[in-house]
Amino acid sequence: MRAEKGFTQASLAAAMSASGSPIERGYVQKLESGKHQLSDDMLERLCQALACEPWEIVPQRYRLSDADVEALTIHRRLLLADPARRERWIETGEDALKAVEKP
């Protein structure tokens, strides 16, 4: 997710440092390699830096299935979309449901 959002390890560490004590690039590297556990505080800081939700980073902590994560991701995208785009997505989804529900 870090790379997808355009962060290097160093820039993510800097962004996480903005909401608390300083974080080094090595800490981010250890998180990514699994050598460091992600505390609740650090998860919150990471989510702030990446503008995401905790379940997007550690779905297993919330016992979410892949389908749950997909549904929550779609829901989040709808909430964050501009109103015109959101309306088009809803209309498209309604049309798709009607087609599926036809006998």
C-alpha cells in the first residue's frame, strides 16, 4: 500500500512522524518485513499518513474475509467520491442488480 500511495519508506516515516515522536525509515522497513509488531498507536499513525482505514492494513486483526475487505473498500470509495461520480456508480450498480434479479 505504501508504494501504491507514492511513499518511499523514508517519506512514510516522515509522514508518520508528523503525528508524534520521530520515526526512522528503518522502523518502516522492519514493519514491512514483519520484524516489528504494529502497535495500536503506530497503526493509527500509519493510517493517518496513508489516509486509509486500519482494516485495509491488517484485515486479519478484524477477522475480515477477502469479501468483507472488498465490500468495505467499495463502500469507502463511494463515500470519498465526488457526488456526481457516486451517483453514476449507484445508477450502474442498480442497473446491474436489476439485470441479475430478472427471472
